[in-house]
Amino acid sequence: MHQRPSPPPSQARARPAQVAALAAPPPTGRNRPDASAPAPLQNATCPIGPAKDTACSARRRDEPARRTIQRGRLAHPGQRSGATVTKQPEGSERPHVGTFEALRYRYYRLLWIGDLCAAAAQWMQQTALSWVAYDLTGSGGSLGLMNLMRTFPTLFLSPVAGVASDRLPRNRIIGVSQAAMVVLTVLLALDIAAGSLRVWHLFAFSFFAAAAQAFYIPARQTFVFELVPRHVIPNAVALSWLAFSLSRSVGPALGGAMIVAVGPSKNFLLQAVAFSGVIVAVLFIRVARAERPAGQKSFIAGLKEGYGFAFFDPRARILVGMSLIAPLFIIPLHGALLPIFAKHVFHGDASTLGILAGSIGFGGLFGGVLTAYLSHVDRRVLLGLGALLIFSGCEVIFSIIAGYTGSLLLAVPFLVIAGTAESVYATTSMTVLQLLAPEHLRGSIASVLQLGFLAMPIGALVAGVSADMFGAPVVGATITLIAFSLGLAIFVSSPAMRQLRLSELQPSSGPAA
């Protein structure tokens, strides 16, 4: 019989998978400025029946996960304009992330620089406002009322701002809120320069400035998710906290120095220039506007859904409780008790208070760098719980050593360690909670955490009054011991959370309706 000629060897070696690979479109660009994006999965045909292997199963499972981030399709430096950031496949090994990895993405770098300027301006403003208010009235009560005026807008507008950041373009919210800060600050500077300043002007300024910041904070915190890939989010949040710690260390001192050097009016003008930094930054950031989902719920329904997720989702509830321990029980003590420690326990003066506050700030700076370095750690909840226990435990030890020895040299190192642990704890709990939350609820979650800080003035008041009766060391040790006990209770009662890994974490679908 006549036989068909055999195909050439090169054709005989061809396989369907290779044909599919050749037919696939070329890659669109690079996912990082200095490294190529992972090769796309090939649409190879898996064998049917018992011959199919785990590789084919993994390929089918991972294929849907390699879709691009729907919000924030952006071209990073070195990419062509059509390049997109891709998600990591579920269950894949987390890639190594460098200490300053997020700063390699141009859009995040712009936001980081702008946020550093805005945060420094905010700390300068707090110092200048306190000085101007006390110089104008000579009353400590005016300082308390001014702080109270900052509390009301945050209390009532934070839920609204959270839902707004989930539904409106976040870069526009950032720009508009900081433009409002520029206008308010310039008006106050002109008021001071004209010599027409009244105390109610300061109260009004504090109220409207707090309203602008209530919209800025959740939008800025969640905007990060549009600028870097998911596996870089922990590093981006850590570097944002580093910017906050740096501004907290430099801003108050810079604000005081500028009052002496150029006067209050020009000080506020400099703040307006600094607030403009983040406006300029977001003007250069281009992200795709998120499409409004079909059948999106009303504003009230969205508000209920966000807060329902925060308090009724089992994992989110634990993370929210973990995030609120420090604002409720530890951080208020710094403002209320450190002056008492400085004057009556260590028998010092204002420079002693500066050493105590500076120790926490220095620890926060080191903690920000450390957290960025630890961005590759997969078991983030365990890391955060450990940092919370170290944070509260060092505060307890500080109070005990101060009360028994009165030695500044022995007590200060524990404040440095506490500041370091605070950075790790704060960024870790915030990161995991935001990664767990559905995309359309992240702004609401940020507003929930923001509301927790409203209790700080109440905690400071209780701590201050108690310190007058029992002494700062006793009150400090008691309250921070409560925080340590709560952290330990979460650690012991939540083994599943201790074992939680970011590489296995997928956003929850929210609470059941």
C-alpha cells in the first residue's frame, strides 16, 4: 500500500500548547521599572481523564487570578502606556520585596513625597495653632475648645468620607481636600497679618480644617491600592507610616522654629505651600476611573455594608479590635502623662519632655524602616500581635521603672522600643484589614479606624485626672497593662488569625445580607 510521507522532524515536534503560545499576543510591557513581568500562563490543552496532572490543574486555577487590577491601570516607569499591573496567582509564593520597593513605582513615589509635605504641614499647623491660641487668650481652656472643634467634623464626616472614597475618584478627593486646606491656611495667615484675629476665627478654622482632613485621610490610605501591585501593598503602607513618623519628628520642631524666625503669619503661608505639594503630586498621577458597578447600593446601604463588614465579619472584627487597642489605651497617655513624668517623676523641665517625646519619635522612624524591611513576612497578623505585645509591654515597664527608680537613663530605652513596635503594629493591622476588605469597602474600613482616634482626647482626660489622684506611674502601668492583656487575649483566642498568611488571603465577600 501507498504510505503517507512522514512530516518533517520540526513539524513532528509541534504541540498544541506551542501553537497556542505562538498565537498569543506579545507581552504588553513590564510590571516593574527594572524587571520583566512574569511570563503569561500558556493556554495549553490539558489531557482529559486520569492523565491530567497537577500542573494542568494549577494552570486552570491560576488563569483567572492573573487578571489585571480593574482600578488603577497605570503604566509604571519603563512601561509602555498599555502595560498593566497584574495580580499574583492565588497560592503562589510571595515574591521578595525590598525595603524601599514601593518607591520604585513612580506614581506611589509622587504620592509619598506629597504626603510627606502635607503631613509636615499638619504637624507644623498644630504647633502654630496652639501657640497663637494661647498667645491670644492666655487660657488653657481655649486650647481644649480648639481641640474639641477638630473632633466634631471627624466624628460626623468620617463615615461619609469613607463611602465617598469608595465611590468617587480618590485622587480628586485628595486634591480637593488639600486645596481647601491651602485656602483656609492662607486666609488665616492674612487674618493674623492684618491684626484682626479673634479666638472664634481659630475655632472656625479648626472646624473646617478638620472637615477637609476627614475626607483626605481615607482617600489617601486607600489610594495606595491603585498605585502598586497587591504584593507590594505591605511595603507601601509601611513607607507611608515612615513618612508620618518622619513628619511627626520634624514638623512640631520646625513649626516652633518658624514662629520664632518669621512669625506666625508667614508660618501659616509656609504651611500652605507644603499642603500644595500633594495637590501637585496627584495632578501627575493618572489612573483609570473605576466604573460604577451595576446595581450599586444607595449611600446609606453602602454605609451599613461597610460598617457591617468591619464589625460582623469574624476576621475583620478581630483586626478592627486589634487596631483600636493602642488609640484607646496607649497613645492618649503620651500627651497626658509624659509632661507629668518629665516634671514630677524625673524632676526635669521642658527639655526632659522633649527627650521623652523624641524617644518615641526616634523609635517610630526606626520602626518604619524595620516594617518596610519586613514587608516579605507572610504571617502579618502574628507579626502585628507580637508588636502589640511588645509595644504595650514596654510602656508598662517604662512606667514601673520610672516610678521605682526615677532614672531617665533606664526608662528611655523602653520608649524607643515602644515607638519601634508601634510602627510595626499599626502598619501591620491596617495592611491586613485593607487587604481582607472588598475593594468597594476599603474607604469605609479606613473611616472606622479613623473614628477610633476620636477616643484619644477622652482617654487623655481620664488618664490626666487619674494621674492627679494616683500618680502618673501607677496610672500609666495600669492602663497599658490593660492594653497588654487585651492583646494577649486576642493572641491566645485566635489561632487561625495567628496562622493567617497574606499569600493565602483573598478579599472577603462581606457579611451575609
